[in-house]
Amino acid sequence: MTINLQIGHASHVGREREVNEDSYLALAPPAAGSPVDALLLVADGVGGANAGEVASGILVESFLGWFAGNRYGENVHYNPEHADYFIAALKDLLENVNQRLYQAAATRPEWASMGTTATVALFSSDRVFIGHVGDTRAYLLRGGVLSQLTTDHSWVAEEVAAGRMTEAQAQTHPRRNVISRVLGTSPLLRVDRQAYDVLPDDIFVLASDGLTGLVADTEIRAGILGARSLQDACHGLVALANQRGGHDNITVLLGRALPADSRLQGTTAGVGPDGVAVQSVYMGRAAPAAPPAAARPAGKKPAARTAAPGPPRNLRRVGGALLLLVAVAAAAAALAMGAFVAVRDGTDLTVAGQTLSTPLVTGLIAIFAVLIGFLIGYVGRQWLAENRDT
């Protein structure tokens, strides 16, 4: 059965950031075509000056092209007749974007450390399918109870889960901005996937940590239930996060499942007539209207969001250089051993039919050692320069 979704959305740069690195996408009919009833996506770019907004924008651009054009199946390697097709689809599609980002990051120095979180909610046939990477979140508000559907992939969240830190400590810990899993920083990606039944009046919430880091779950619940509309609720939550300091970009999407027979005009309020709502700096689209932010507090600098280090991008080249060094070192060791034996026994050394005197062998070894030293220093410096920011 088709899900009719009422949608609200808002995003704001916050009070401390120069650029909004959050991107989001909301698709509803007519942009969303059967069997997809609607799609919500929130992405929070990671990398600061290294183009986090580019990473989140590429993610949004990819999903917009796939789902608005009904071409997502071209990149999904699973039987569409299976009931869990969209669980596999979200994994394949997010992995596809991950490869795009990983390859793009190697093309420009300023993109070297870029990445993005992703939380996707895809609605189809009375079910919602969640794909998730990072610390953006998805919630379900059902019967007045707000439940978090996703798990944060961050250093502090893992410490809290292990019992080594409390929630209160995590809120102020110096490493609270370290994300342990994002798209774009490694060729391998683990995607959390879940599926839930959708009931009438269920409200799904997707938000970046600019909201959830400053506004408690109880306040998010109250802000939604106390608002006149989903759009008002989105703007109210953004305003509340800004009142608390707005230290990061703030994005929130809300989707309410309407009864099956509800086909009132404006059921997709907040989405354009083409069924699309999208914000992405990378795509060159203007941000939607949002409550004005207060002036940035004097002397304050926003804490940078970073991804946990991934494997070196130039691992293959480095491996080849190391093998070359090992071969050269082995040859030098063999020659040195021969020279040592010759010097010890007081005899000359014969190499390829040519007799070399002991002083000449000693001089050659010294020159060879200097050359090896220069080679090791050069390769080491190149490796450090290429991998300093990866």
C-alpha cells in the first residue's frame, strides 16, 4: 500500500560556521516513482576546509539522480522481487557514493580529507528502510514516544556504549567531534541497515548533530508535538539549537505518515511542486528560508569535525617503493658480506671475472651506502608529503 508522507525540512549554517556543510534531500510524488513512495536523506560533511560540503553535496546529487530519474536499480546487485530489496539497495548505493568520494578525494589536495555522514529513510509499501553511516540520526515518534533508530558512529558514542564514559561526559569531551565511520575516507564501508513497519501518524525525524548535540530528545519530541505544522516544528528546532549556541550546521527533516485514504491537497507541504526539496552548496542551490542566526560570538572558533584516520591512499605506490628498497638493501648486504670476508682474509674480491682490490671494494661500499641513504630519504619524504592529510 502506498505511503502518503507529509514533509517538513529546514537547515541553517548555525552561529559559528562559515559554510553549511550539511546537505539534505526530500523526495515525494511526482519525483518519487513506484515502488518508492518517498525518500528523506540528511548528510553532514566532514573535513572543514577540506570541502565537507562537496562530499555531502555529491551524496545528495547522486541520490537525486538515481531516485528522481528512477535509475537506482542500475547500481543495485540484488533481485528486486525480494521483500528486502531496498535493504540491499541502500547498501549498494551508499557504497557506490563512497567509491566516488574516495576517488574524487585523490584528484584535488583540498579534497584530501573530505567525507560525509549519511542517514537515508526510504518509504515503500508500508515500510521504511533506513541506511546509516556516521552520527546523523533517525528517530521515530510514535504514540508520543520518541525512539532513536540509528546508532552514532563516533568515538564518544563508542566509549559510552563500552561503559567507559557517561552521556554527560561525551557532550563535552575534546574528541566529541571525531567520527569513526563516514563515506569517502576509506575504500571499504560498513552500512547500518534496518527496516520498520510504518503506521498512520508515525513521524520520522532525520537530523544532523548540530541539532542533536544541543537539543535533547525530550525537547525534540516537545518541539514537534507542540508545533502547528511539521514545517513550523523544523524551524522551531533550528531556532532552539541556535539559541543554545549554534556551534555547528543544523538540519532537520520530518516526515509524517498519513492514513492510506488521506489525499488532501498539500500532503507534501514543504516540498516543491515537483516533489523535490534539496539543499546542497555543492549543487549551487540556495538554502531554504530559516530563522536568522545571531551574530557569531566574539573570539569563538568552531571545533572542527574530523573523521578517524583511514588507510593511506597511496598504499600501492608505497609498497612498491619499499620492495625496491628491500631489494637494494639485500644486494648491498651481500656485497658488504663479500667485502668483509675479503678484508678479513686479506684477499682481493672477484666479481664477474674482475679482480677488485680491498681498498676499491671498501670505497664502492661507502658510495653505495650513501646512495641508499639518499634513496631512503627521498622516498620517505615523498610518502610523508602524499599522506600527511590522508
